[in-house]
Amino acid sequence: AQTVTQSQPEMSVQEAETVTLSCTYDTSENNYYLFWYKQPPSRQMILVIRQEAYKQQNATENRFSVNFQKAAKSFSLKISDSQLGDTAMYFCAFEGPNTGNQFYFGTGTSLTVIP
Amino acid sequence: KAGVTQTPRYLIKTRGQQVTLSCSPISGHRSVSWYQQTPGQGLQFLFEYFSETQRNKGNFPGRFSGRQFSNSRSEMNVSTLELGDSALYLCASSLERLAGAYEQYFGPGTRLTVT
């Protein structure tokens, strides 16, 4: 089975600053997909960003970008210009090529943006 | 387009009872997945349905079951409830992946408390 590890249970950042959340995973697959999801206190999970393993270019979505290191099996999320609305749990997720839409999630990082 | 809806949002049951949770996917989505979220275990995959067929199942006892209807709505059932079944149950829907990854869209969840 695939495993996803988020080694930072809690993090905080000052408003307008930049923060990086770490994620590592273990797989023998070559083609797979990686995601970052955000779960605000209201509990609705929202997709932040996704990365296809076959793409070398790191994905970017506005203030959110990833550092995808395939050889190191690392997938970190960088949030620039942090905003109060970024306060949430962040989950890293892995989807393999033949897992029937089954996602493997990390244990999450609780991010608090401090005004 | 309406998002994923789950009913009920909150539920309190007694040990030994059974419970049925409902999920309506986004219109056009035929894949529905269920996850159990607890503070200790994080997000764990229960099962996934596509076109009324269970395609994938996580490592949960047989007390957890599900089904999907022709309109893609899905239900999950937990029989003989145990205290450890207390959790947030999340439903997610997605398009069928033909090429590349399709992200999963999550509902708000059903908070089940077993007393």
C-alpha cells in the first residue's frame, strides 16, 4: 500500500509571510497523482493544487505552489502572502494509476495564520 | 452546479444500532468514494462505487457496506455500531478518469457519534 507522511502536525505563519508544508510518500509506481487539500474549520475539503508525476514542471495556483521532487518522493506546498483564510488543516494525498479513485492521505498539518 | 451533499449532517446513535448515511454526488459524476476521518487514524478509505458497482474497498470490517443507485447517489451502512465508529464520514465524487487525474470533490461530511 502507498503511504503518505506529513511530519509537521502544526505550523503557524504571520499574515503576508510565506510558509512551506512538507509531504513525503512511498510508492513503486511511476505514474501517479498528488494533491493538496485544505479543510477549514467548517470541514468542507477543498482542492488546493494537484500534480501529475509525469510532469516535471511544478504546479502553481495563484499563491500556492508545489515543489515536486520525484526521485526524493517529496511534494511540499508553499503558500505565499499568507492570509487569515488560509487557516485550515492541509492534507497531502496520493492517487495511483490503478487504485480506482482511492486516495491515500497524510495525517495533515494544522496551519494557523497569525494576524 | 451544486456540490456534493450529505445527509444527515449530524447523527447520534447507540452501540449496537445501525446507521445509513446518504451522499448525492455532483451532477455528472459517476464515481463516489467514502472516507472515515478520525483524529487518531486520519482519513481512511472505505470504498468506491462507479456505475452501481463497488470497484475498490478499504480495510474495514464487513459491518461497513455501501451501495450506489442508478442516479449515482450512494449510501453507506454501518451495522452493529461500536464506540470506535464515531467519526466524520466524508463522501467524495469525481469524474471517471480517462486520462490524467480527476480530483475528488468532497461533501461536508456526516458527523456520527456513537454512545
